[in-house]
Amino acid sequence: MCQTACLATPVDTPPMSDSNALIPPPLTPAADVDGALARTGFAVVGPQDLAALAGASPADFDAWRPFWNRLPPDAYLLDGGNYRQRRHGVFVVDGDEVNAAPHRPHWQPVDYNALHGGIERHFEPIEPGLAGDPAWRRLLAGLAARASALKGARRWFVEAHTFRIDTASGIGRPTPEGAHRDGVDLVSVTLVERHGIKGGESRVFQAASSAGLRFTLSQPWTTVLLDDARVIHETTPIQPLRSGEPGWRDTLVLTFRAGGFQGPAAA
């Protein structure tokens, strides 16, 4: 993996003497997101530009933060950890129309998730106060428009995941499955909050080569957009910044897939 951006604007690597230094992400203005995705399969959008894509404001997003304080534990971790809490929701986006779909288990094929693939995982639904918020629906529609610009206009089947990874046991793994694809058309990963942690470095690789990029999401509502067919992604483990003090990393992950939700019948 190269340490200058093979997929976007070059970034500097922090001095090796500071192991906690954060590598800033290469931000793409809202007007250039579709072009960046088409060229490289990858874009990072700052909070103001994400809000512009959604026709909302960062303050609208900030009102969602309490929902991350009420996430139930993930009972399906197969690495023996207990560091992840989450909820899950499903939606269908057709142009500007966003509708909640009947709640269903989350499923991925083993080819895309070697650790948790091949099993139906039943998570508690995203709370109605979040799923029904007008800014939530505008965000889904705005990002679905990016998927349509990339792949062609169509109906998008969206899975939403609200995650908290904590360091209560000393280490938390945002992507315990390692570098992976999700088996969808477009993935968005939004940082909601980063508190009292070190690590959590985002890494993006070209699927067809070893070229890649690393950076750290630190500003809330910064979002990584990924063409799932062309790039592979992961986030490194997190640890407490100070021993004995709590730490966590909250994210919102949205996946956009044409043709239907993933399920065993589609395997």
C-alpha cells in the first residue's frame, strides 16, 4: 500500500516519532464527488459538503448523536470480542422517494465477509426517531443520487448500520473481517464521533492492484464514498488514548445495491 494517495490528492505521512498523529483525509468538494468516484472509485466528503449533497446542515446531523448512545450489543461477533454495538435498517430509494422496507436480517456471502458471511444476523432496527427524520431521508436520497451518477439511474436497496466500537476491553475492531468489499454498488462510511481513542485509520485499496491510501477520519460527519466493485476498504483497530478512560468510535455505514437486498436466495 502506497503512503501517498494513489486514488486521490497526495497526503503527507505523519512523523514516525508520533504514533498517534492523524493523517488528514484528501477531501473532495461536493461538486466534484461524482467525477472523483468515476475516476478513482473513491471520494472523501467533508461535513459541509455532505450536508450540501443531502440538502441539510451539519446541525441536522448533530441532532442524531444521542441515537448512538442507545445501541444494543452485537451478539454475532465470532472473534470472541464484545466491543461492538449496532442497529440495522433497510430502505428503498427511488429518485427522491425514500421508503422504509420491512425489517429483515443482515446477510452477506462468505466471499465478501469470511468471518461473518453466510449467516443471517438479526439486529434491532434503527430507532424510528432517526429513520423518520427528514434529514435522514434527504441524506439517503442524496447519496443514492451519487450511486445513480456512478452506475446509472435505478432503484436502490439501502442497508443502514449504526455502529459504536468501544475500547472497554482494551481494543476494538471496526472491521474484524479485515480488508473487504461488501457485495454492493456503493458504500458510504460516515464518522459520527471519535472519543478518547488512538488508531482507527481508514485504508482504501484498488481491488485490481496493490495501490492504496490511508488516512484518519477525525471530524464528525466526514464521509468516505466507495465504488465497491473497484476498491477494498478496512479500518484499523482502536485502543484507549489514555489508560483507564473510556473510548469509542461511532459511525454510520450505508450500502446501496441495485436489484434487491442481499440474502441467502441471492447467493
